[in-house]
Amino acid sequence: MWTLIALLLGFVHIAFSLVYFYLTWYHGYWDKRGLVTAKPLTLLGSYPGLFGGPSNFIGDLGKIYNKYKGKQRAVGTFLTRQPQILVLDPQLAHEVLVTNFSDYRDTVTSSYVAHSKDYDKYVARNPFFSAGDDWKKRRTDGGAGLTPNKLKQAFAIWEQTGEKLLNYVQRYIKERDNNIIETRDLCYRYTAQAMGDFIWGIDVGSLSGGVNEINQFQQFSMEWVSYAFRSITRFNQTPIAPIVRRLFRMRFFTQKSNEFYLKLTRDAAKLRLSGSGAERSDYLAHLLQLQEKGASYDDMVGHALTVLMDGFETSAAVLYHMLYTLGAYQEQQEKLRTEILEALAVNKNISYEQLNALPYLDQCVYESMRMTSVIGFFIKICTRPTTIDLGNDKILQVEPGTTVTIPTYHLQHDETYFPQPEEFKPERFDNVPVSEFTKRGCLLPFGDGPRICLGMRVGLLNVKMAVLRILAEYKIEQTTKLPLSSDSGLGIYLNGDVDLRYIKVQK
Ligand code: HEM
């Protein structure tokens, strides 16, 4: 009996020791290379919040950032057991993203689909999840349908969607006899309508059906995108044992959603090729041009879902955060309304160029994105041997495969670069333009360099058109203060219903 207990205890002891050694094997990695290792360092690495509990990944990043910023250009951390560099100096962020881009060409998300290219075929076609030459080709092919010229030609889609948005708000207030609208839902309706029209040339009806009635496209896209974003959190946790990705056939897009969007793309293409909407210059027209050059239906769906993912989700998130913030900053909202009404007085049907040339609107959008980051950090992969100048004559050798994190949320909330960072102050860009802050590496809502957001113009167009239409007709007010929270996926979000009051503007 005692022998059995002793054997059992011995076995448990060995098992724990093995797990302990496995998890901490690399913990001396940075000390050996002369890079300060960020403390505290736990059994789960530098970011235990990745696995839940009171903290989260962005919160843990913040603790390390605030402890070491200004003292080190970068510190060594561990993403679970994997050695990683955390950038603290914005100029180093600029070097990684722009100046030395070729040394850090890939993004960690490309490693998340390496095992699943056969069955998760559409996510694998998204440049955000691609590496090397594949990334270049997909970016070039997909991006050619998103140039300023293409968007200018498709601008009527946003004009009409803006009208439908206003119409929906009016109907909501009248039918419900209530001017408080849950604005997250409103924004998803708007981006679903705009993206359905732009990508597939269809009227998805998310703004024209019954008030609060969720239609199939919006419902399906919501489930699709929520699953994909939850998967990012799951994948972020897997460096502890990457084998689980293969073992559990982890994926981003479900088989059901793959079939849904394939059918939608085939049907839309068939309709267009039959002559319906032949004059339209939208993303479907671009996809059909790619098809003529040899793209398969799978390639077309891959491009379509790349645009849908951020055109629907990320754009809506930026929009409802901005409306929420404006709801608390009446002075800035009034100033923005004045700019909008003056522009509309000159030209009721404002053009694509005019929309993009409204300076205060631009400043408000960027200031809002600075404050609430829907993508709060980037993780890049070192793709060839390189060095980082750590200062004080210390040079760090960086090995290929090492991951490098840029904590954009924390850079954007650092009072060294943005005095009173928790205040919404679009005027901070009066004297120093947004582009200058981006060049300094401390304002990166769309990233920078060759991997800068591919759909930046679409995102800005989505957000600007909606803000223009809403503010021209309504004054918005916050009704409840909401906390921000993160699920250790990509960003930080408002937690709870975004109930805003819409008060008709007397003109
Ligand atoms: C306002 C809304 C948007 C925001 C805030 C946003 C933000 C970002 C950010 C921060 C990145 C990461 C850059 C990096 O890793 O260095 C990114 C990448 C990307 N975004 Fe967006 N995005 C938005 C809208 C869009 C839209 C509408 C599309 C599609 C048309 C899109 C497509 C992409 C793609 C494909 C990438 C990967 C680019 C690459 O790795 O080459 N985004 N975006």
C-alpha cells in the first residue's frame, strides 16, 4: 500500500516537474542575450491574463509598458513559454513596421492558419492571415478593388446607405416613441447594408426591415464574425502548446459560413453576369475581373470575406465608439456639426473628395480611434536575422521566428505623447497632423508601413458617412457610462448596451 502511495507521489512529482520545466524552459532566454526580462514572470509567462481571471492580455501589456517605458527601448517577455520582444519606444515601433519592414515581414496571425489551409481556406486567403509571397499577391489582388478611384466610383452606395440609416433612425423614433437607440446594433445594421451592397451588389435589408428585426444576412454575419474573433483569443493562448491547433483542427471560419458565403458569391456573380447591375462599379465587378484573370470562386470568396470582416465588424466598432464618445463631448460634437452643416450647405450631395476633406471630421475620427482601439496591439514575426539598437552601446541580435509586440493601445494612451490621454481632444491634431504622430510611431489605429490596413479608406468612408448623416440631423447624448473591456482578442471594447439619445436638430 505504502509502496503504491510512494510510487504515485513520485509520479505526480515527476509530472509536475516536467510541466514546470516545459513552461519555464526558455525563461533565461533574454538574460543570456542582454535584454532586460520584464517582471513579474509567472509560470504562464508575462501575460497570465490571456487565460482569463481578473486581467487580460492588454491589461498585462499595460502593466509592463508602464513599468519600463522611458527606461528601456524594449523588454523581453514570454507569450506563455515563447520568448517575445515588447517594444516600448515608439521610434522602434516605426522601425519594425516601416524602416526595417523586411526584417519583420509577417504577422503572428499567419502562423495561426499554417495547419488549416485545406479546410479553413477562406481565412487563409486573407492578407491579415498570410505570410511571404502569398501575402503580397493577396494584398495586391484584393487591394486593387479598394483604391480611391474605385471607391469614388462606388460612392453612391455610401450615399444611399447613409440615407437608409437616417430613415431607419426616424422610423425607430416614431414607431417606438422613444429616442434612445442601442447604437451598436444600429452601426452593425449600417455596415451590413453598406458591405452587402459594395461586396455583392445586394440590398441586405438590414436598415429597411422592421425596426429591431434582425435579418438573415446581419444575423449570419454577426455569428460568423463573433466566431472568428473568439478564435483569435483562442489562438493567442496556444503558443503554450501549438500542437493543439492541429489536434483540435482549430479554425476561424466554420464550414457552415464557408458554404453560405460561397453560395452568396456564386449567386451574385451569376446575376451580374446575366446583365443585372452591369453598370455598377463595386467590389463584385472587381472580383469578376479577377475571375477573368484566373481567380477561382474560392479566391473570390476569400477576397469578399476579407472586406466583410473589417468592413462590417471593425468599421461598426469604430463607429459606435465614436458616436458614444461624441455623446459625452457636446462642445466638440457641436463644432463638428457646424463643419458638416457648412459643407452640406455648399453641396447637399457631398462628394467622396469633399467628405475626405473635412478636417475636423478627420481629427475626430482619429482621436476617437486613438482612445478606443479595436485593434490594441500588433504581433510581428522576425523573418530574417536582424539587430535592435537598445541604446547604451547595447545591440540585441534578433533571431528569425522571434515575435515582436507593439502595444498600440498603450502608446496611444501615453501622456508623454498625448497629454490628458483619457480626454477626447481632436484639437491635438491642429498643429501636429495625424500623419506626424503616425510617423513618430505613437498613433497607429491602422498600423503603418507595407502592412498598413488594406481597407483603411473603406473603413474611413463607412465611419465618416454615418457620422456626417447622423450629426447633420441629430444631436446625440450618452445615457449611461460604459466600462471598457477586452477578451484578450484584438482590442478593447465598450461593454454593455450603447444606448444613445437622438434629438432632432432644429435648423
Ligand atoms: C475603421 C476600420 C478599420 C480599422 C480601425 C482597421 C485597422 C487595422 C489595423 C490596425 C491593421 C493591422 C496592421 C498591422 O498588422 O500592422 C489592419 C490590417 C488589415 N486590415 Fe484593417 N481596419 C479597418 C477596416 C478595414 C477594412 C474595411 C478592411 C477591408 C476592406 C480591412 C482590411 C485589412 C486587412 C486585409 C489587413 C491586413 C493587411 C496586411 O497584413 O497586409 N480593414 N487593419
